[in-house]
Amino acid sequence: MLAAVWYAPNDVRLEEREVPRILPGTLLIKVKACAICGSDLRIFREGNSRVEPSRILGHEIAGEVVEVGAGVMNYSVGDSVSTGADIPCGECSHCLSGRPNCCDINYAIGYQFDGGYAEYIRLDPLVVKNGPLQKFNAVLPWQNAALAEPLACCINGYERALYHKGMGGSVVIFGAGPIGLMLLMLGKQYYGVDNVVVIEPSETRRNLALAFGADLVIDPDITQSVDEVMAFTENQGAQVVFTACPILETHNLAVQMVAKRGVVNFFGGLPKTAPAIDILSNFLHYREAYITGSHGSTPAQHKRALDLIATGIVDVSKVVSKTVGLKDIHKGFDLARSGTVAKVVITPDDALIT
């Protein structure tokens, strides 16, 4: 099979590899779609302590079951499945307490386990038993099903921000990359947010945010984001502020625009070299506001995300800008890094290229 293999920063090679052999408790999946995540781009450029050389990356995956290992009961050849990144060990205190995305072992597809930038992927018994693995109706487009993983992360973001359907108010999102756009869509199409404000320096991405339903877009290079948000919210601030980008300054600004009893969610991670943030704690003290973060998602959130996609409640098809063949994965990475598109999906199946 053809696979895109990571060896070192900026060194991903297309190679011919043996198709993984089926083992007890595993599933062999023919990959139909694997979307490019921002974390894949960071690993490509910088590496990651959890990723060793000769690893196949990619964790936003949809595909077809082609072999079923001994002992696997709930899957059959021909099933369409979607899977995500985080793999609970099922044994640590976090997994046993309903927080599997906080698993102490922190396994993930495309990190310790080979991922979906290949024609086939073998899902480890831990994935089959505990992981974010769901069947779906074959009428759902593969690239849409692959986006259950990032949408599940967005669901986790709203839940960590203590936001629920019908709360209303305003949500601010720093960044209109694929995740920022999905947070926007989820807020509008599922949670019923009254107003979504997107802060983004790229004109192309600001236009995407407007097309996806943003009520206000702000260019932080031209106007003061805090002043704009406070004016738009009649000096009340935002119920939730997501920092869906790796920019340190957004963390400080987010605290300044959060509403009373509102929540700041440091959704996007920062580079390891980033310094500590410097905030005025009075913003939290007098507003009784909260700061949290969110990391990955749980299998239950992945299932909910796939259901929202399958039922059309959240139309992720608008997020997919381009489908690129596996043999052209470097072009796909370049396109995803360019900031001119939303989501890029890699597919080994030439018939699915758009």
C-alpha cells in the first residue's frame, strides 16, 4: 500500500508498505478520507515527543472495514466507520471517571499508532474496544464523516466552557481556521448562540467566517478587538471566548472581553517556546469569570458529532475546501498551510478527489 511516512521535521516520504496484517481484536480499514489537522502540520514541521520516526500521521479518518479480527463482535466487513484521535486506556482514574480524553497514557492515532495517511489502517484493540470508533450510514460522504473528530473537539470546547443549548449571549472566536469555523457553525447551527464574533487578521478567512454565519468579523490589525467586542455586546462582554489559534496575545485579550460569569477557553495550544501569559486578574475577580482549556474529545462526543453530521444539523460539507489524492499529500499540506482554504482532505481513492 501507499503511505505517507513521517521521519523528521519537514521529512514526510511517500512509500510502499505492506498492508497491515489483521490480528485478534483489530480491524483493518480501507481509508477513504483523512482530513488534515493543524496538529498534523505542526508535527510535519516541528515533530512531537509522542511521535517517533517512521510513523504514519493523520487522525481525522473515515473508511470501510475490510477485515475483522478474531474476537471483534460489533463490526462486519463492509461497515463504514469514522474514528478520531484520542484512545482511552480504559484503566486510569480519568478513564474510569468519564474523562477519557484526559487519559494519563495519552495514546492517539497518528501519534503512538499509525494514522490515516495511507491506503489502509489497522485499528488497535484499544481503539476497537475503547476508542472513538463509530459506524455510519454509507450514504454519508466520506469526507464529512472524517470531520466528526474535529467537530467532537469543538463539542468538548463548548462543554468545557459550560455552554449549553439555549443560553444565548455572544461567543467570540479568535481565529477563522478550520477549527474556528467549526466552532462558529456548531454555535450557530446547534447551540443557538445569539451572536458570534470572529477575530481574524486574514481577509480570506474573515470572508469565510461571514459566509459561515458570523455576525461580526474583526481585523485585529486595524481595530482594537476588546473595544469592538465590548461595543458590540453593549459593554456586557462575551459569554464564551475561544482562542482557536496559537497566538499568545489572544489569551490576554480574551480575558479582557469575557462577560460576568463568562468563560475563556484556551482552545488552541501555544508553541512550547511561548512565554507565560501576563493577565490582570481583576478581570476575573470582579466579573466572577472562569478560565479553562479543552483537549481533544471523548468517544461519546465523537458519537454525538457524527450524529450531528449525519442528520445534517451541522453541515460540515461547507468546511471541506479541497480533496487531494494521497500521492499529492505534500500539495495538500501546502494548501492547508496557505490560509486560503478551510479544510483539506486527503484520500487514497482517486475517484473521490474534487
